[in-house]
Amino acid sequence: MPQFPSTDYFQSLAKLLNESDSFKRLGTCDCEMGVQVGERIWEVDFEAFEVSQIREINAERAAALDFVLVQPPDAWKAMIEDIEANGRATHDFTLNSLDLRSETEFARGKDYHRRDAFYRFNQTLQDYFDMSAKVQTTFAN
């Protein structure tokens, strides 16, 4: 049972997505995404038809990614709990909704052309997080 946030948690989602038919349905996805939870940041690399790498990184490496999804730990927890309860993210907790509702920026990046990958590959990214429904998760305090 992986704990959120952790490398094991993000790798669990990657394994499930790589085993699903998502990439066959939606096509390739090529982006380097960051997920920031509090001060900690993970890199999730999508390469063609798979999630190819997961690792915890520092802020310097995060600045080189296509984009970083940023929200407080309690907001991440609410999103994951919604996915677990409903089998997928419901309206208020989809990546698009979180991005549109955010008073700051949910998907952050210095280069708007590279940040466009968030919008271009949004459904694959959503499928990645929706795999949370299949992972029994505990949460760090």
C-alpha cells in the first residue's frame, strides 16, 4: 500500500497506466511532468507509449520540465480521495477543472510552448492520475 506522496505511489500509477490500453486509445504522449506536493517534487516522464521514469527531484531540475502541477498537500489528498471514491476524477477534481479554478497556476512552467503539453496530453495525464482508483493509498501526515 503506497503512501502519498512517494516515488512508490507514482510508480504504482505508472505501472497500471503502462498495462492499460490508454496509450493505444489516446496515442503517444511525450512530456516531462512534475508533481509538486508541498516542497517535494517528482518527475514523471511520458515517452511514446509508456511512463518511462519516475524520480524525486529538486527545484532546479523541476524548472527544466515541460510543466509542474502544483497544489497544497490537502488539495492533492482531496483529489485522490475523489478518484478512489468514484473510480475516476469527478468534475471538480479533473486536471482541467483544477487548472481553471486555480487562483495561481496549477500547471506551471517558464516556457508556455512547453507547458502546452499539459493541454495537448491532458487526457493521458488524467488517465495516469485516475489509476489512483486502483491503488490503496495511505497519506503522509
